[in-house]
Amino acid sequence: MQPNKRKGWAIAVLAFALLVTIACSDKSQTVAAAPASPPSAEPVVPPKLPASDNSLTVSGPLIVEHQLDVLAQREGVVAKVLLEAGARVNTGNLLAQLDDRQLTADLEAARAKTQSTEADLKAWRAEAKVYASDYERAKKMWEAQLITREQFEHAKFKVEADEFDVERVEQLLVNAKETQRSLELELEKTQICAPFSGIVARRYVREGQQVTRGDRLFWVTAEGPLRMRFTLPEKFVGVIRLGQQLPLTVPDLTGEEHTAKVVELSPVVDPSSGTFDGMVQLNGAAGRLRPGMSAVLRIAVNP
């Protein structure tokens, strides 16, 4: 091959190698630089919190202070049911009567025993006075040396023995009176009475039914004052105050609005839930409101 042709081929090979090297260098620079330029994206905007309403609404049932189930305090058979559900009662009104014939007989026997023991005590005290008189006479006769020492000590021991008998009979009388009192209390338990003034909400028993201690007999509830308990987060401590007047409504009674006064606020916050309790009491007449209804209380919060 001619020298000029070899020289041309060598130059062509060198030029081709140089072009390949430059192309690879540009490609690596492009790949490496790509991450440096962030992709086009919209800026992140934090979510907006909803505008706070200057009031807080809580709900709960209307309650009364006095509301409970009247339970049987002893076993027995219901002899009479005197009042039905819906009847209004005063404290001590008789609701029902258990069969008390056996207890009445036992109580009469206990009263007779008490009277008998009282009579025995009077007899022993009278006898004690006789022995005391005999002892005084024997003492004077002993001092005058008219009787023996044995006769004097006999009179003395009779007085001491009689004193012990009097004490024994006194304790028997105490026992008889307590037994009588116990039967009187048991007899009172056969009378099912209203514990407070209110209304009979429900009757659970019927005449002739056998009941045991703890069985529910009646449900009695007061009609007022109506109250409502509520729970608030701890951040509202200081927002609500004792004596504050708040609007109260019942969703099912449209058009009827009431006010309630804050009568109780818990002095501490429950650490497990971060809340505290409170209670309001209805002002004025209850209208159509009844215990157990679900009410809504609106608490104004200062902005």
C-alpha cells in the first residue's frame, strides 16, 4: 500500500475514535445532570383549618336527682298492690303490702315477752328492797350481839345475790325489747312505701307474686328539677362558669326553648380522657319536658 493511503486511513481511524469519545462524554454528562434539575410541580400548600364557630353544642338525657327502683327488703308474697303506673305519690305513701300475718303474730309474742320481763324486773327490785331491809336489821342486831356472825353474813349474801338477779333480769328485758324492735322493723319492710314525692313510672309486680329480697317492685321518679350532665374537653376549663345561663332545647319538641343554669362543675380533669364534667339545671316550668328526654345544650365560646 502506498504511504499516502496508509496515512489517510490512520487519520480517518483517529477521527472516528475521537468522535466516539466525545459522544460518550456528552451522554454521561447529560445523565448525571438530569437529577440536578427538579421536575416541574405545584407548590405544597398546608390545609386550612375550618373557621371556628363561637359556640359548642353538647347533648345528653334529662335527669332528676330522685329516681330509683323500689326493691323488696325481705321475701314474702304480695298481698295488695295499691297504686299503678302514672300515680303521683308523696313521701311515705303505701305502694304495696306483703303478707305480714306471721310477722304480726311473732311481734305480739315478743311484746308479751317484753311485758312479762318488765313485771319480773319489778318483782326482783321489790324483793331486793326487802333483802336490803333485812340486811340493815341484821347489821344492827350483829352490832348489838343479838345474832351470830353466820346469820349476819347470810343476810348480806342474800342482798348481793339479789342484786345480781336484778341485773340479769334487766339484761333479759333489754334483749326482749331489742327482739321486739327487730320484729317491728321486719314488719315495716312488708309495707312498700314511696321513698320520695314523685310519680310511679312503672310497676313490676302483681298480687300473689312471691318476691325475694332485692327484687324490683316499682320504679318511682321525681318530676323535677330537671337536670343534664355533660362532659367537655379540658381546653374549655374557665370558659364555662358556675351560675352561667345557657340555652337548652329538645330536638323532638320544636319551637320550645328553655334556659338552664350551671350548678355543678368538676374541680378536676380526668387524666385518662382529658375531660371534665358539669351539670345544668332547668330554669322555670318544665313544660313538655320529661325525665329521660334527649336535650341539647349550647355553650357560647368567646372568640
